[in-house]
Amino acid sequence: ATMAPPAPAPYRLSSKWLLLLSACVQNASCTGLLFGFAALRPLLLSLDGSCDASVSRAFTLAVTVNMLAPLLLAGPLLDVCGPRACSCACTGLVGAGFLLFGLSPSLPGGAGAAYVLPSMLLIGAGGPGCQLCLFHTANLFAARGMVMNL
């Protein structure tokens, strides 16, 4: 006869709220660049060597990757490794994209928009995974609807 695995220890109330706070911080810090692209577009166009077509292409490809990432990256990663690993991997992708975007003027060949596409692709690939893994945090609370709205 096989024995059932032991039930996980229940979370303390303070741990739940700490997890919820960190989930809100993660969600707020891992979004924005793709959604705030309209505000960045004039700045990107003013860079040396960038044109409207290359900036628009970078945005279009990043949004495409953002739409495919839940199917190809975040979903399988969430199923195989769990929400904690998915959160770490996808937040790392977004962080690498933000770092590359921020450091691009000081990198070789970075005077123009040379690093916009790779940084936007990293952010687009990691963004959905950052949000998908946060659904598991809502399962810790009885009022899931209220927590999901946060």
C-alpha cells in the first residue's frame, strides 16, 4: 500500500501577507516598458542612428514574443518547475532586459537603438511568466477575487 505524501504546513497569516506584498512589488516592477512604449518612442527616435522602422519593428517583435511566451516558456516552466522557479527565471529575463536597456548607451555600438530589440525581446519573453506565477499566491487567501485585483 502506498502512503499519501504529507500535507504541506499551513502558511501563517503574516507569511501570506508578506508573499502578497512581494507579489505586488514583482508585478509592478516587471511590467511597464512594453505598455509604456508610446512614452519611450520619441526618446528612442531621437537616438543617433535609429529610425521609425527599426523602433517600430522592435516593438512589434517584442509584443509578439510577449503573446507567445505564456505558451512556449512560462506555461511549460510553470508546469515542470513550479511557480517559484518560473518567477525567478522570468524575473531574471525581465531584469536582464531592463539592465541591457539601461546600459545600452555605454555599450559598444550602443549610441543608437542597437540594443533596443534584444532588451525588448528579453522583457517580452519574461513578462508573462512574472504575472502567471502570481496566480498561485492568490490561492493562499480565502477571498481570491480581492487578492487577484491587487
